[in-house]
Amino acid sequence: MKMISIENVTKTYGEKELFNEISFTISEKDRVGLIGVNGTGKSSLLKIVAGLDFPDSGEISSPKDYSISYSAQQPDLNPELSVLAQVFAGDAPVLVLLREYEETLIQLNKTPDNQAIQEKLFEQQKKMDALNAWEASTNAKSILTKLGIEDFEKKIGELSGGQKKRVALAQALIQSPDLLILDEPTNHLDYESVKWLEDYLGRYQGALLLVTHDRYFLDRVTNRMFELDGGNLYSYKGNYGAFLEAKAIREENEAATNEKRRNLYRRELEWIRRGAKARTTKQKARIQRFDHLDNQLASVKTTEKLDMSLNGSRLGKQVFELKAASKRYADQVILNSFDLLVKPGDRIGIIGKNGTGKSTLLNILAGKIPLDSGERIVGQTVKMAYYTQESEDMDENKRMIEYLKETAEVIETSDGKTISAAQMLERFLFPSFTHGTPIRKLSGGEKRRLYLLKILMTEPNVLLLDEPTNNLDTQTLTVLEDYLEDFSGVVITVSHDRYFLDKVADQLLVLQGNAQIKPFYGSYSEFLEKESEKPVVQVKAPAPVTKDQEQPKKKKMSYNEQREWERIDEDIANAESRLEEVAAEINNTGSDFEKARALMEEEASLNEKLEQLIERWSYLSEFAEK
């Protein structure tokens, strides 16, 4: 069983320490989701594991034949290559052959009577047979099609940013490595593509390490969770839902420990204030302990929740109205005599496949794009804020707090209280010691979070959000959702994120292409459920069983089954206990792959045994209750 081991890895970025001496292993069939606030080093850790960056210290070890594929959040592709040539870019023999074969096919299409090219193609076909490359070629085209890329000969330089991301994803998937690393794979994917990717990864035989903001996707795909927090890495068993439960328990335990430290700190502080003199060894030790407690408590993060019910501008009865609105680009019709009335309190999600005009509709509402014909009416009291997919130009030499204070020094809550710019930064997961950081030192995700906060600080009464979940971490999205829950104005958002839409929108505009737009009143999950409904197939009921055919039913346990029932709870507990021990031993094996392999085989055997015991318990319990 193959595995990769990361031991005591440390990485700093400038003056910032991303993580300090973290260790973990990833084995076959592990599906690991990595989460953490933007700027904690998630992408940096993925690159280190992929071998594209190096740690300041620590070791990464894996078998010699261990293969890794990596799909970056912002892929670096060759603009001169065709889509298919880019997907086949790589050093694996089958990919080299596929590249050569596709290039020869293109040459033959241009000069079909060229004898030399025909012979070359014939030789390559024999090699394709030997390496079973036909399946890889078919698989590549199938993956591209499922991800919404159908023109395989189109140049990479002619693709949109979202299309390039999907090509890079296909390139990583086709290689079927031992470890597949994906950084925000669902960005720019519509629901159908995300669902296909879920199913594909469910069948994938290797290991998976991914970063994603899509919490439904994370919940369905993973069986382990890693959290980067404060330079440490915490490991959890189970998917995203299990992680949330386990993290809550961990934070409760930490809070209890910190409360004990505070009580001890208060007693020691009182002793220090009485004029303690460091004359004896015991007193010196006590003063050192006080200093240590002081440092520990200074590093504890406060989790006090600020009131997010901000006092936005008053919104009148009229918000937006489109009358007979039409818009088209070349041969693509976006709107055709479309009518829309947006009322106060509306929460609207705009959904549809890529290319149907979702962002165009949002830009029309925002006044960024004019209509070809028709009328756009905006209420006089509307104070709009528009969060776009591209951040505004930031003066990167400014410090975060200065950038935010350009908008407002303080904002007012609905109950008349005020929140300062510094408090809002903390609420949006920027600790107080970072507020003086120049913007140029922030990660891409941190800049997006700061940009979002600046927009919200304008105290709008209408919010337009274009793919707000892209490049924001799950914690920031939770903060945004909390804000929107208390927001009294109108929210209109384009998003493919089902979790976000379920929490934010209660009605949808479904763009189906060719100017077909249908309203749906309900959540995104309800819409998907209704779309998947199919007529019930009538199955002929089996013929009734006659008395003569009836089999006698068992009424009680035999003597041996009774003895088995008496000890089965203990057997289950022992199996579960040993499983926990084996899991701990696996995490401590380091680079001893032989020991790790033996432990993993034992773990698989124990899981099978536990499953059988639980099935047996279910069977016997039916008779024990009689």
C-alpha cells in the first residue's frame, strides 16, 4: 500500500510563518480536505506536497515510483498549445505518445495523401495498442466534454479564465496518479460538472488532497480533514460534517484549558503586584511561569461575535425593474423582451450553465452593461454595492486598516451602536496584529476578503454578488452568510455553490440559454430535487404467498446465539479500540513504509471484522427484544 509522509515541515513567507513542524501521512484511498482561513498557507502546503516548492525544514518521503498530479488554483498553461495538446502535456510515456499521435492526425488531415505521415501514423497506432493508450485518449476527451470543453483544437490563449481552469483540471485527472492534488477544483464549474466530478472522484482509486470552498462537495468527497490554524495542522477523521463536530469539541476543550490558565494568571498577577522579588530559585521559577502564561494567553484568539445587524440605508418600495429588456452578443441572445421586478427584501440566486449570461444579467442590473432595447428602472433610494469576480485596483502599499478607513472609520448597527474598522477586520478573520500589514503582503484570498469587507462597509441596501464563493475560504463564507442573514436589504447573487445559495437565496432565476429565463420560488436544493424527479415506474406486485408456502419464522435465539449476544458488545468495543490504536500507530510510522503497510492491512481487516460484528448485532438484537 503506497503512502506519502510529511514530517516536521516548516514554511515561512517573508516575515510570516505559515506552518511550523507539521507532520502527517496520506495513504491509498485517503480523501483529504484541507481547510483554513485565506493566508494560512493552504496553497503553499499543496505545492510542497506536489514537489513544486520546498519547505524551510522537514522531510517529505514516498516510494520511488510514487506519482503526483497537481491542478493549481491559477493554472500556468501554454497559450500556443491546443486544448488536447495541453491535456496530454506531461512526461508519462503514454502522454508523450498521445501528444505525438494527435499531432500526426492533425498533419494527416492537412495532407491526407502524404505517404510518410501515413506510415508514421501506422507506427504510432501499433505503439498505442502496446501501451493501451486508446483508453487514455478516449478518457481525456470524455473528461473535457464533461467539464464543458468541446473544441479540442482551440488554442489555450483563446480560452476564458474559467475554461483554462477546466483544461488544467482535465490534465490532472487523466494521469491517474497515486496522489491527486486539486486546488479549488469547483471554481468556474456549473452544477452538472461539479456533480460529475464528485462521482469521478468517488470512483478514483488513488489518494486525494484538495482545497475547496464548496462545503457540499467537501462533505461528499472527503473521508479525512486537515485544518491549518495558527501555524498548526489538526487532523480529523470523517468528512466536513464530522470535522465541524470534532472542531467544536476541540475548541470547547481549549476554552476550558484557557479559562484555567486565566484563573492561574490572575493569582500569579496578584502575587507579582505584591512585589515579588526574584531572590530564590522558587521565586524565579514562579516569575518565569507567569511570563509563560502571559505569552500563552496573548496568543489565544477571541471568538466573541460582533453584532452584524448593520444600519444600512433606507430602501423604498422601488428597487429594480426591467421592462422588455433585450441584450445579445453576436449570435448569442441573453435577454429577449425580458421583464423583471425586484422588490424590497428579495433574495434572488441567478443560476445556469456557463455561457448562458448570468454575469451579463448582473452587470445589466448594476448598470455596467447597457441594454440593446427596453428599460432599466432603479429606485431613488437604492444604495448598491457590487462584488465582482475581479477586485478593484488596490494601492498595495497601503496598510489594511488605512484601506478600510477610506470607506468608513466606524459603521452603525441597527440598534444604534457603532463598530470600528478595526473591529470589522477582526470579525472578518484579520487578527488585530495584522491590521498594519501592507496589502502587497496579503495572499490572493486575503485580498478578496478585504475587498468584500470594504464593499460591506459602504452600508448598502442592495447587494449584487458575482460568484462570491470563488477564492474565499469556508470560514469567511460563514461570516458572510451570518452578515447576509441579518441584512435587511436586497441580495442578488450569481453562484454555482449549492450550500451558499441554500443559505442566502429563497428564489431563483434559472438561465437556460437562448434568452430562456424561468423563475423558481424555493431553495437551490429544492430546485435540483424537482429537476431530478422522474415518473414512478409501476412494478408488478409479486403473487401473494399461500399458507402452504409460508416458512416458519424463528422466534428466539439458540443457546450458542445467546452466548454470542452476551459478548458481542465487548467484541465491538475491542475492535473499535484497536482501530483507534492502529490509526495512531500509522500516524507515527514516519517513513517506515513496511510497518505502515502491515498496520494498514490490519486496519482493513479490523474494519471488515467490525462491519460483520455490527451486522450480527443487528440480527441478534431482533430476537433479544422479543
